Amino acid sequence: MAGRVVLAYSGGLDTSVAVHWMGAELGLEVIAVAVDVGQEGDFESIRQRALAAGAVEAVVVDAKDEFASDFIVPTLAANALYEGRYPLVSSLSRPVIVRHLVTEARRHGASAVAHGCTGKGNDQVRFEVGTRALAPDLEIVAPVRVWGMTREETIGYAEKHDLPITISRDRIYSIDENLWGKAIECGILEDPWEAPPEDVFSLTVPTATAPLEFVIGFEAGVPVSLDGTRIGLVDLIAQVGALAGSTGFGRVDMVEGRRVGIKSREVYECPAALALIAAHADLEGLTLERDLAHEKLRLEPRFAELAYDGMWFSPLREALSAFMASTQRHVTGEVRLRCSPGGGLEVVGRRSPEGLYDYGLATYDAADSFRHEDAEGFVRVFGLGVQTWAAKQGIGRASIPGGGSE
Ligand code: ARG
């Protein structure tokens, strides 16, 4: 296999070895692409590391704004939580990275795209299905899946070829991070019974000693302000994460079902994602008509599953997003969140110029404008089918302990 390959490069051990290995073993020229989706890191030094490992070209792409607007916004619109808990952190960054791999592949005349994922995870699925959806003609190379080296052997390979790698103590964990949160795997966490050691956490270290309250403003489902000040989405996500995280809020510790059939123990820190989803879902309670809200709730888990499964670029995910987008037109207003030391988060207030809450209808006070006389007929007709069933088939009596009265 000759030619050029574009590699999703993180700067870590595996992708650094992959740069060298694909050159040496497959005769490929490697273009390394590092995509900034809001993770920690010095991208210039990552770029230099790729070149030192043998890449013919190394590109850094700042995709934070695009990640927020094209991936986080639709995901927030769907309040998407995989298996009811995981806000899809890594699942969301893969498709935006894929987009840039394909762009760079075209720009550099590459015929293949490569990633550093193992054969046991979800990320390989996301990279490959995503690439095939956007560029069915591109080949896929997955060096880590085929080279058969243990971690020790990979380190040995790097040392032997003088590759600039940084192996630090905290590398016992496999960490993936972006604007939407952080995933932590491996090490002691592989025993699902062991509590996560405090030192795995960085975004949810409790420092606040008193409850914090803040207000998030939304326009058509998109968070646009914090405590009344308009701020760009990327900064808003970071600031909400810092606030909520400072009380210890945002941890998820779960055993999750991977797409490849493996159950794995995952620890996440997602203060921004979980706070924004809580606020957004609450505002929908105020602004979405009942049937619409209920149907949306049924579709949200499906959206999460598709994103998790690497089906971001698929007709069903796109159709669900079109539905979600059409529900967001009136999701405008403000939500008051309270985070308490110890990690609790509550929604304590919400308001909207487009809210469906009608005080006159809801109140039991004198201001009551509800037409009470309509209720009796409504309830009678609503229950007519059940009443007929009970009368004709006698089920009503059978289901009451001791029998119903006749
Ligand atoms: N289990 C999560 C997911 O599939 C996190 C994956 C994190 N990736 C990593 N290389 N640590 O989305």
C-alpha cells in the first residue's frame, strides 16, 4: 500500500508510534491531523511531535466553534444521554474529527484515513463509519488494531526509533477530553467494584464551600447567556463547566454497553453537559406543548444511541435532528440552577416569554380563569371507554380486593 494517509493524531504514544509504523511497515506518507475540540494540550508541541515521529505534514485544526455549533447544539436539543446517563462526550468529537480528516485527505491527495483506536472500543466504529459516510472512496488504516504490540512493546518501539513520547504517571488512565467533558478509563477503574480514586478527577474537584446559583439563557434551544451576559457558546460551556464542577457536580460512574458487545466501566466528568442538559430539558417543560414534549422524550434515547454507535452521519440521525430542531423554535428563556457543595444540582426557577405556563389556568387563587364547568363533561367522555369496558366485562370488580360494589 503506497501513497498518503491522513492520521487522526493526538500526540500520545499510540498515534506517535502509528506515524512511524505506517511509514516503515506500509510505506505510507503520513499527514498528521490534530483537532482541537477543547481538550487540554499544547498544539504546537503536538504538531512538532508528529513531525519528529516522521509525518510529512502535521496540521492543527481549531474545531471548537464548529464542534459546539454543529455537534453539541443538536445533541443538547435532544437532551441526549446514552443509557440515560452518558452525555456522549467522545461519541461527539469523532464525527467532527472525521470531517477534518476527510478535508485534509482531499487537500493532500491522500487515499486513506487512519486512527489510533483499538479493536475493542467504540471509537474505531465512529471513525470508520463516519469516514465511509463522508468519503466512501477512502481506505481505512487502523494500525493499533493490526500491529499486535502490547503497551510495553509499543513503548519499546518508540524508544527504539527515538520517537518523542511523554509517558507520565497519569498515563495509567486512558483519557479523552473535549468541551463536553472527559472520559477516564483503564487502570484500577477496570474493576467495576473499586471506587474511582479521587486523583482521576480534574473537572469536578469540589472547591466551593457554599451553594452556587447561576442563570442560563437560551434562545431557540441554544444557550446564549450566563447570568444575563451574552457569551459565545464555547466560552459559555467552559464557564458553566467550571461553575458546576467547582461543587463536585458532573461525575458519572457507570458500566456501559459498548457497540462492540463489551461491557465496560466508564468514569466521566461532564459538569457543563449535565448542567446544560438539566437546564435545557427544564425549559422545554415550560415551552413545549404536551404531545410534542412526550414524543420528543421517546426519540431522545434513539438519538443518543445513534450518536454513540457512530451513526452521526446517517439519514436517521439527520432526520431525528430535523425533528429536534423543529421543536426548539420556542425554547427561549432563562433557567436558574443551584449547585450545592457535594455535587447536587437543582433547577430552582425558569421563565420564558414564550412559556405555555398560564397563571390564570394553573392557579387555585381568585385569579383562576379555568372553566371548571367544562371539566365534568371532559372527564366523563375521556373515561367513557373504560367505563363501558368495566360495565360490560366486569374487570372493575375483579381488580378491587374483595370485589367491587354492584
Ligand atoms: N466509552 C466512551 C465512549 O465510547 C468513552 C471512550 C473514550 N475513549 C478513550 N479513548 N478513552 O464514548
